[in-house]
Amino acid sequence: MEAVNKELILIQDEIRETFGWSLKSDYESAISLSKNCENPTTSIALEGRVTVVGAAAPANYIPTNPAIVADGAIGALGNKSDVVLIVSDGDGTPFIEQSLNQGIPICLHAHGDNLDAWKNILSLADENQQFILTHQTPYEIEGMYNPGGFTDGDRAVCIAFALGAKEVELVGFTTSEVGAWSGTTDEKRKLIKLKWMNEVLKLLSLGVME
């Protein structure tokens, strides 16, 4: 699962610099996740139109296409039968925890300050829960991928294209407010993150309207 555009990887360096995050921390978290996850993985192939559901999705939303859901936004769905993947860094509490062990693969992401979050997800997963592991470093890490992206939402879009989607429908994406399904978060900081989310989406010709 490779990024469809190298700019999706390069922008991660700009984002790290903006927030003062260290590449070393991102790498160490990724290596640790890779070593600690013993669950089965899965391969997913997409085609045609795919819906990516973000944290501002309306309650009881029912997708009409194969859907990739960003973290806690899984709580918005009235029907999960078309969900092919949940993309999470582990902070979509309590909705991500409630969606474990239900047969939906989870793309679990490592970054420098989410070790406790991904460890919590692994501790709650049964032996059959399938995971795809992602990171945000420029390095090759065995058993992990960097499809590009920053937040769970724009990373989910990057993943959709990397898995073969030809067209992506965005539902629940905004840069002007923190979505109801975002979980516990610092609102001011989150709004800054959403601006960067939009920069990533622009690289995919999918910038979000305010």
C-alpha cells in the first residue's frame, strides 16, 4: 500500500516541524507497534467510487458505497455493513473500542505520542481482529505502510486511493469545526490540524469547502 503521490509523504515533514514533533518519536512508536501487534493482517482491493466518512458525519449516516471510516466516526454510522476499513490512531473513544472484534479490519496508526492509545486498542482486540499497520516516517518498516496523510480523515482518503479507489466521496469533512465523533481533543489544536488535513486533501484534488 504505497502513497499515490510522493508529496503526501513529504508534507509530513512540514507538519512535524509545525507542531514541533520529532521524527525519532514517530519512528520509535512505529517500530514498537510493529513488534507488539501479533494479530492477522488483511489485504483489501478497492475500485470505483468509495466513501470516506469523517468526524463531522451526521448521526445514523448510512453509506451507499464501500466505506472507509475515520476513527470515532464509526459511531455515526447507522449501518456498518458496507464498512471495509476503519482508520484509527486510537483516540476515537469510545466508538473505536466499541467497533473492535466485529469483523471490520482496522488500520492502526503509530505516531510519536499515541503509544498508550494503540496499546489500548491492541489490549482490547481479540485474536481474530485484523489490523493493517501504518506509520508517518520516510523509512521502510517491515509489516507497516505509509500511505501519506496526517489526520485519520485525510489518511483514510490516502488509503482509499492507495487501495485502488478511482473516486472518493467525502462525508463529514470540515475545517471550520471539530466533528462530533472526534473523541476527546484540544479544540484549538484540532482546528489547526484540520487546516493541515485540508492541505493533504488538496494534494489529492479534494480540498474541503469551509
